Amino acid sequence: SFLVIGPSEPIVAMLGTDTVLPCRVSPALNLESMELRWFRSQFSEAVYVYRNGMEQAGEQLVDFKGRAELVKDYITEGRVAVRIYSLRISDNGMYKCFFKKDSDFEVATLELKVIGLGSGPHVFMVGPEDKGIRLTCRGKGWFLQPEVQWTDARGEKIPSLSEDETQDDDGLFQIEASLIVRDSSKTEVSCSMKNPFFGQGQVETISIPESFFPRTSPWKIAFAGTFLILGGFVVAV
């Protein structure tokens, strides 16, 4: 009897790069004569199959044809892996490796986290709105959906007014967050986007000239002063 052992932590890899899904047996055995299969949620969803000393390409999912190969440098020592090339969003998720010797078999579970750091954030001023300045922060090409955070020059967090996200045909996220800055002392505002799992992200800062903030116009001030004077005159009469 034997055990099949996979990584205890998720495998994290960047979108578009290559990665390996390793599995080993304990105690160490020569795996050359065994059936080795990596698959997704169903046994028939084969990523790679090795049997009778060779690859069984006919059982492989179309998505992995030409993109998966067996790494067997240490196959006689009980350690093998499947290398997947050019990672896609669809590769993200759970995998199982199944090793069979005669009538005995064991299975281990692996998790692959595919990370996409997109472009952005890009911050720009939309214009005056609701007694302040409206800012928009945009990013695209992210996976998983990024966390968005606005901060001022002192690093204090500012909540978004709104956040809208969409996914394109490839499963990548596009996101737009908006904010209205009413405090004229906040002349520097930053928007950051980071991957919620990986923690890596990017930030962009925008400077807002104080003169851009809406002010009460001089004629309104003059009108208010005149009204107060006239009101006082009526009371006096």
C-alpha cells in the first residue's frame, strides 16, 4: 500500500506563465509501471494521463492538449509533476492526482490559484459635482477581482461612492470606482488596487489644485449681505 501526497498549500502562479502540479508517493516507489492521472472535478476530465509507460493523449481534455506534460526526472523515486504551459483563467481551481498500481489506488487534491495583475489603477478628475470634485479610478485585466481603496495624503482610508465591475470573455475583471472629494484640504488622493489572495497591487496618486474646488461665488455673498442689511432696516422701521 502507499499514499499519494500533494502540496499542503495552494500553488500560486501568474496568468500566462507556466507552473507544475507535483505529487509524490509514500513510501517512495518507482512509478514507471503505474497509472498516473491528473484530473479536475471528474475522473474523465483528464489534464494528463500516463499509463503503460506512455502518455495517453486520447483521454486528455481539449483545453490541455499541447499544454500539459509529465515531469518525470524523479519518477523512479516516487516524485512526479504535470507542467501546464501558458496558464489561463480557466485553469484556476482544484485538481486531483490519481496513482494506481494493480488494484490499489490513491488520490490527492491540489489547488491552483491563477493570479492576474491587470493594468491600472488609472485615476482622473471627471469634474465638479455635488459641492466637490468627482474622481474615477479604473483598472482592467485583473483576476481575481481586485480590492479597491482610496486614501488621502496621510494614508487615511476614504470609502468609494460607487464601484462597478464586469468580466470580459476571458474572465478578467474590469473595475471602475468613483469618489467625490469635498474637503479642499485633501489635495492629494490615491487609489490602490490589489489582488485579494496574493496581496500584490498597484497605486496611483492624483493632485487636485485647491482652486478646482467649488466655492461660493462673490455675487451670492454680496446678495446675502444686502439681504441682511435690508432685513435689519425693515426691523428698525
